[in-house]
Amino acid sequence: MQGKYIMTGKGPVLFPLSFNHDEFKGFHPLAAGFFAITEQEEVYTYGKSFSLKLASSPEDSVLIEGAFAIVPESLERIKGGGNG
């Protein structure tokens, strides 16, 4: 899964690649870029937003994982393999 994100003072906001970063400038982003979630449930952040003139940070991946509780059990439920 891939998409774009901004990092705000309250946490990450993830959105599809079809949106522009600057559509979220009202959230007062601190960082912006792209994310990828691998089949091994790892989150990577990379790149930068040209429209906001903000870069991503590798540390943002940890914040995204924490904010969305991206762990193997939760991804399995999302994929339809769990009971919860």
C-alpha cells in the first residue's frame, strides 16, 4: 500500500496519491512526503512535498505505525483474516 502523508502537531494524516499535499495546508503540516506499507507490515516514509516545500523524515514511519497501530495482528484483520 502506498500513499501520501503530512505530519501535524497532532499526528499523521494519510491520503491517496491522487491528492496534492497542499490540499492539506490548513492542517499546518510540519513534514510531508510519501509512505509505503510492505507485506511485512513495515512502514517507510520518503520523498518530499514540492507544493508544501516540506520533506519527509524516517522517524515519521514510527509515528505512523504507532498512530494506526500497524502491527501484524491489525493488518491481518484489515485483510479479512482475523476475527476482531
